[in-house]
Amino acid sequence: MSAIDWDQPATMIDLDGKAPLIGTIRQCAQHFAIFKAEAKAQARVLLTQPVHREGRRTRTWLLEPDEIAQLAEKLRAES
């Protein structure tokens, strides 16, 4: 996954239909970090700018739970 600007607007959604979190990538990663395991498995982040993923020909607008977890870990390491 290519680098994503922490201040990029994004929306965190879940597959259970809870209200979305509209904010920045940083805020989405912070909230994801405090979720329980079952909530993490349901979380997705919708980006405002698509990113390139290695092994894919097209860019994507959606981050999966493992990618959000990587962002949360990166944010924790930077703090």
C-alpha cells in the first residue's frame, strides 16, 4: 500500500451498519486502535483519494481491516 497522508479526509464504516466516522485517516486509525477484535474485523475505511496496492493493476478506494491495523500501528510508533 502506498503512503497515505494522515490528514486525508476519510470515512470509517463497518459491516454491521453502525454510524460511520467521518474524519481523517489519523482519526480513523485512532478509533480503530481502540476497537474490540470483532469490531476491527467489520471495519473498513473509505478514502477520498485512491491508493495503489502492490499486485493490483488499479488503485483502490477501500482499506481492509489488516491495512487499517497497519496504519494504527504506524501511528502508535510515531507517537
